[in-house]
Amino acid sequence: MIDQAITPEIVAANLFGLAGKTILVTGASKGLGQQTAKYLAAAGAMLVICGRDQQRLEQTLTSLAGIGHRSIIAELTDMDKLMNVAVECGKIDGVVHCAGIRGLSPMKLVSEAHLSEVMATNYISPVMLTRHLLAKQLIVNGGSIIFMSSVAALSGTVGVGPYAGSKAALIGVMRPMALELARRKIRVNTLCPALVETTLTTEDRPWFDEISKRYPLGVGQPEDIAQACLYLLSDASRAVTGTVFAMDGGLEYA
Amino acid sequence: MTERIAAITPPFNGTENFVLKGRTIIVTGASSGIGKAVAILCASLGATLVINGRSEERLQAVLDQLYGTGHQKVIGDLTEPDTREALIAAAPLYDGLAYCAGAASLAPVRMANEKHLQQMLSVNYLAPASLTQRLLYKKKLNNGASLVYVTALASRACPSASAGYAASKAALESYIRTLALEQGKQNIRATYVAPGYVDTPMLESLGTMIDMDKQSDLTPMGKIESTDIAPGVVYLLSPASRWVTRSILTIDGGLSIAMRL
């Protein structure tokens, strides 16, 4: 009665894998976006990767397992070009918005320019890109949209105001979007990771090493984010929408 | 040169860490509903299981369906210490716990007497807490063990007549978060899945007090089955979620989106 030929590996690949699906990953030149793209490709997805740095994007592209992947070089804050990015992307089963920047400033000194810049990259761009994909009917029924928010949207750290505001905005916009898309069975969710080891976060190595000590399970690796994305993009999470999923290695104080 | 080699050789297939081979996992409430779906899925992913339920017949039926060998059953009610000890003693060490056993009973607050409140607490909070305490005290958890509990959206949504039930699940959630903080340094994780309205015998037993069709209509993504919950539990049990602890995974088809939780 039980088919012994269906091995655990096959079960995992069918349930959590992405064979036959096309996924857009922004911010794929490095860090979270790059490793996420690699995992999704290894799990059978066709990738459309997007980034600003042509050379690094090409490196990511060649590193992806499988064939048929494409890259789009684009500055996602260029609102005039964003619709073109969506059209060039074509039909997709899911999107992971990894493109984002830091936003560090004490709040009594922050400039409006910096606040706007952080908001534009971290909130306006992913939301408008999603808007264009939806307007052009490029996200299929049953698709999955992931916004990369942050633990900073759920807890406070001195100096992180502009970043925290932009990441919290994603949580707010996710809910109406999830309701609007539910009838087409398109899920919308946010990931809220804490500190993940990337070139961005390890720039200040002493700071990074010091902060790492606060994490009972250690800091995150891009693979942790990538695998959470696999769960949220695959059919395993069919009934999951409008959620905030925090991943923080057991951190008590951010 | 090494970059190019790395590019040629796919080092993995992306989903390996969702496999549960070599992991011994307790699944409670495995006779029916969510627990049954979790047990079947865990076994199909290669786990060795110790399954628990109160009904010998239904538990055996689940055992017969499981992929792989070496699984065991421990029959009994988890509110009884003997059952908990028997479950703990069934294997030398555990890599996971999927606590799916629970009971739902509805009563508006003016009718929810102490007996009702205690009954909800006993099944939904004290039983899982006591099992957990004993697992830790007896050092039965391997490094890298993952403890996953099925709580409920109700703990935050608090619909009418759910005070006893909601409070019992909320108690468990606070317990789990504390546990996760304490055990992080031991590389033992604790998380919980909060389902919305799932078509299970437990909700069926509430009869006309819950209109499942109405709840499905209200749920943006439509009806939720136990097989929608099980993959979330498995993700949290597996090495794929090795960095996730003290977190909640809500699987409710979007029902709570419009609620101020």
C-alpha cells in the first residue's frame, strides 16, 4: 500500500521544491538575494534575477544550477523603467524582494533625503514592482510574493530608525495586498530576519562579532533565509498568507 | 578557478534539509486530524516516529500507514503522568517533538466555570508543558532537537465562547517562547504553529457551535485541511529551519489579516 519507491528525498523535492516554477529574485547580485537564487534554482526553479551590478549579477547567473535562467540589470528605484522590468520579467510563479539598503541615522539628525531614499528602495520599489507585475497579469494564480522585512520592524535598535520604518511599511502594505489577491490564491507574506552574515553586515567586523554574541543560535546565514523562501514559495505553504514570519536565532534583545 | 568549479557542480538540490532521515520524533495526537497528517508526512520524509493517541484502534491504523520501519505507538491520555513517562521512555533520545494533541471546548464566559477552565488548561497547557519538562529533565533531547507545538489562532483572535480554549493556548505559547530562550544555547529550538479553522474531527466535535462552512467562506484562501498544516510543522522540525526558534508560524488562509490581533 505504501509506495517504498517514493523516497524521503523525492517527497521533500515534491513538497518543498520548485520544479516547473519561475521565480523573480531582486537584489540577486550578492548577499541574501544571491544565496536565495542559488537555493531556488537548486530546488528546480527557473530564475529571473535582478540587480544593479552587471558583473556580479552575471556571476550569480552562471552559478545557478539548471538552465533557462535570465538576468535583468536594473535600477529598481527608477520608476520610469520599473514597468519595463516587469514586462521583461514575464510570467512568474513567485517573487522574492531581496533588494534593500541600510538606513542608519539618529532620529534627531536624520535628513529628509536619507529618509526618502531608504523608503524608496526598501518600500516603494518592491511595492511598485509588484504592482506592475500584477497589472500586467504576470503573477499566475497560486503564486507567492515574499517581501523581505526585518526584525527591525518588530523591535527597536538605536540608530536604525529610517530602516525600521521602511521595513515596517512592508508589513502594513502586505495585509491589504494579501486580501486583494486571495481570490486568485496568490499568497503574500513577509520574512523578518534578524542579523544575517553577508558582505553588507560584515563590513564592520568588530561590530558584527560583538552583536553575534547575543544570538543563542548564532547569526543567520543566507541559506536560512533561502530555505524559508522555499517553504513560502512552494505548494507546502498553500494556506499561508498575510503572515509575518520572524527568524532571529533566539535573540532576546535586538 | 574554484568559483568556476563551484558553478559547474550543483552541490545540493535545495530541499535536502527538509528531509528527516535519522531523526527520532514524538508525534502526539497522532490518531486523527493534524497529528495524523504530521505523522504520515514525517514518516514519508524518513523520520522514525513514536506516535501517541488515546484510541488504540485509530493509532494502529495510522501506524500501518507510515512509510519506513521502526515506528512505535504509545497509547494513552497525556494528562496522565504514566502516559507521558511511557512516551519519554520509548526511545533513548529524541530529535523532535510534534505536539499536536489538544481539545477544543466552547463556553461563553458567564458559563465557563472553573471546571471548564481547568479542563482546557489541563489538556492544552499542562500536558504539553509537563511532557516538555520531563523530556528536558531526563535529558532525552539530542543537540539540534526541534520542539514544535500546535497552538491556535484563537489564542490571539479570541472569538466568542473561546475564553477557556484561547487562554489555554496562549498559556502554552508563552511557555514555548520562554523555553526557546532558555534552550537556545543548547541548540534546542522551540516554535509553534497556529492554525486557523482546519477541517478536523476536533472541530467537527464542536458540532453546531462552529459553522465550518461559514468559517471557510470567511477565510480568504478557502478551506484549510490538516495536510496544509503538516508541511509547516515539518519545516520547523527540520534542519531547514535551524535558525528559527521562539517564532510563530500562522497557517490560517489569511483569516486573521482583518483582525487586530
